[in-house]
Amino acid sequence: MKILLVEPNYYTQYPPLGLLKLSTFYKQQGHEIRFVRGLVLVTGFYPDQVDVTSLFTWAWNPVWQCVEFYKALFPRAKVRLGGIYASLTPDHAKKCGADEVVSGLVPEVEDVLPDYSLVPEWHKKRRASVFFTHRGCVRTCGFCAVPKLEGKPFQARHSKSIRHLVHPEHTHAILWDNNILGEPHWRDVVEEIKALRLIVDFNQGLDARFINEDVARSLRGLRIPMIRVAYDYPKMGKAVKSAIDLLGSVGFSRKDMASYVLFNYRDTPEDLFLRVRDLLEWGVTAYPMRYQPLSGPNAFEKDSYISKGWTQEELDMVASARRVIGFGGALPAYKGLQNKFMNAGNFYEAFELRPHPTRPDKGRKGSWKQELSLMGKDHEYPTH
């Protein structure tokens, strides 16, 4: 067979892992593969099958465009749609016109090395292998789609080793496990990464509630530029602080630690303020993450959901602060920002931006340089 693999033209900084695995699997079966991104007038290649992937539910429109385009371009081909959007909202996905909607994982490809030849720029410049060591999560957080996508934790691969999932030319490993410390064989994975001398990124973060002295010592020695945890609820503060202290005690720098901070779920603006203030006080970068449902009526338009505890104005204040006094959407623990939050009495004082001196009518639109100059001279960002 001839199979065309299609990644729609939505934003993502990572390669389409599912399609890369399918490419390896199909090639092992003797099929001929072509990969494209977006709407491409493919010539000289007439596929029997077109596999279109998908990402988040709010990025459905470019997915539908690809299905329509390639069905018209290759009317004799079977067009199949899979991926996250197709798995979370299959009823909506079926309306796109695909001949088949594939929901969930494809077990046959879980244990194969992705075909990085399809993404040469990533392969040559990033030199990073992306993989899961296991699927599912031991937690059942109400805001998370993992239980619906992957179910309870399970070993989706035949081997406990990850060596065969690392490309021999790659120097980095990006783990997409949803909660690796909840997986029984996480120590084996850590030791193998150390042995391979890989620079590792636990992309989804580490569960602070699992980090004790033994875990911190086990992580010591990893080449890990950034350690991420999550501070999703106010009650998690004690566990997050303990994890930060333990990691610091074994040699990790707090400048190389960051914490996701969920908001717009079941919290209030004041809850967010207190959690961000905690992290800045502890010397850790805070990364506010706005909750967006991946199912239901608000799933198909990004940032359309406003929880009962928030208003649109308050959500806009957070977005502006991340853009103006933050760095790449994060709020690093530099002295000026620490002072701002430590001296603030509430959410509004912490996230309010000072008026632009030449545009007083624009309210919160002041530049970050002007904002920082008012907060103090010491406003260097961490080197990472």
C-alpha cells in the first residue's frame, strides 16, 4: 500500500509522535510512506490510505480542512482520522467526513522507534527522542483528560527498558509520561537515562507528592536542565515546598525549577495569587496554566471557558501579566517580581500592571521594561 501521513497545520513545538510511530510500523510491513504538513498538493504519489492526526479539541478546524482537502485530492483513498481530538470527542470528529475515526491508542506502535527521518529539522537540530515509558496515571484529577485517553496505568510496551526508543544520534530524551513517579519501574528508567548520558526533560512534570528523600537522591546525577512540578490546588503547597527543598538539598538549583499553576478550574483569583506568591518566595518559576475543558460545549474554542470563581477581566489580567512582566508565559523568581508579589495584599495588586506613562488611558498596557523599572533594579531573568 501507499500511505500518506498528514499533520494538520496547527501550532505545536513537537513532532507528531503518533504519525512517526505509524511510519516505522508501516515501513516494517513493506508499505510506501509519504509525510506532509497542512494542505499540500501532493503529486507523483497516489495513496491508498490517508492517515490524519489531531491535537487539542480547539484545534479541530485545520483537522477538518485536511480531511476535506485530501478526500477531494485522492477520492479513491480511505481517509482515517486519529489523535487526541478524535479520541476525546469522537462524535464531533465523525462529522468531519473521514471514512474512519480511530479513538484511543494503537497498541501495535507503542513499542517502536519513531521514524525521525520524516522530521529532519527536529532530528538534526533538536536531536531529541520523544517517548512514553508507560501510559495512564495513578491520579484521577477531574481537570485531566488522561483517564479518558489512556485509562489506568499500564505498561504499553513489551520491554521495561527505554534504550530501543532512543535514536542513536540523539542526545536528548523527552518523556511524555503523565506521572512517571507513579510507575513502578521509574528507577530503572532513570538509571538507564543516566547510563545513556542523555539530557532529559520530564515534560509533563514530576508529581511533588511522590518526591521524598529517596526519590530526590535517585534523580541526582540526571542531566536535567529544568525540573517541573505542579501546584494545582492550595492544599498541595506543603508537598510542593517539601519537594523543592529536597531537590535543592541534593544539588538541584531553584533557578532550574518551575511549577505549573492551574487556574480557572475550581479555584479563585486569590488562590492563584497565593500559590504564585509561594513559588516566587521559594525561588521557583511559576507557570500559570489556564484550565480549558477538552470535552463539552467549551472544548472547541480555546480560552472560551470561564469558571464560576473567575471573570473575564481577571483572566485577562493574568494573561497580561504573563506577557508583560513574565518571560515566555512564565513568572520567574527574579527580585523585582518577588517584591511585587510579596508586597501585594491581594490578587488585584499582584497582577495589576501600572499605566503606561504616555498612554494613561490604556491602563495595563505598560511595557515590561517600564514595569520592572518601577519594581526595582534587580530584574535579571534566570539563565534558563
